[in-house]
Amino acid sequence: MKQRFPRHQKMTIVHGILSIVLIIDIVQLWLLTATMNSYLGGDSGVPLPALIFSCICLLLNLGLLRFLYKLDRTAN
């Protein structure tokens, strides 16, 4: 049985997820800046680990989006 949340609890969950997405996006922007800085400085070993970590951040964001879609479907 799916648990149904009241509207105010759903909004609290949505605000929490948006806060987490904001933090992940800030980390990705910082990662891009640091990667470009080090790559242009001559360090060619940084882009691959940065790509892997950026893909992990993308998967986290997609997982949170999927959770939001599931949360919205339980409203009906």
C-alpha cells in the first residue's frame, strides 16, 4: 500500500529535494570550474575523475526527479 502524504508534508519534501538539488548543482559548477582550471594549467589527469563524479551527481538528480514524479502520482 502506498503511503499518502498530506499537502503540507509534500511541500516540505519538495522543498527539501530542491535544496539538495541546489547543493548538487553548486558542487557541479565548482567541479567544472576546478576541472577547467587544472586542465588549462597542464594537469591532464583530472577530467576523467571529474566526469565520473559529475555523472554520479547527474544520477542523484535524476533519482530525486524520479522520486518527485512518484510522489506526485500518489496524489491522485
